Amino acid sequence: MPGLPIDLDQLHQQTGGDDALEREVLKLFLAHAPADLNQLTRVDGYERRVLAHRLVGSALGIGALEVARLAASVEAGADADILALSAAVAEAVRFIENHLAG
């Protein structure tokens, strides 16, 4: 669904349509992405690139395409995108929490 922080069609494809797996990968994102982002804001250089790369992978795995795009930008050295990345992660987290509760 365009415009949503999570592309539910991509999520469905990534999980093979398995609802339990979908919930599990969403919960993993909730458990790790905010912590990775928090740590990313406190380091630089190689450590920042590693954390940004990890966010790219986890975001692509759930269809959080804007998070993935911004994390890839930070991984490439665009530190100015960290604030936008933080906002995108927060938006994805809110969406996931509502999705899981619904």
C-alpha cells in the first residue's frame, strides 16, 4: 500500500504469506531497530555504517522502504539524513504497533 511506512505487500511476500512469521519479523524490528538507531546516533565512522547497514536489511525485510532508503543514505555517509531516519523509524514503529494490535 503506497504511502504507508510499511509496504504490507512486500512484507507478505517476504514472509510467504505466513501470518505468524509476519508478526515475528515485525516484533523483531520493534525490538531492534529503535535500539540500533539510538546507538547509531552516538557513534560515527565504521560503527555508524555497520548499524545503518543493519537497519537497511531489517527495514527491507519488513517493507519499511523509507527507513531502508534513509539508512542506506546514512550508510553511504549522508549524516544529514539521521534526523529523517529517526522520524521514519518512529513512524514505522507506530504503524507496526497499531498493525499488531489490530
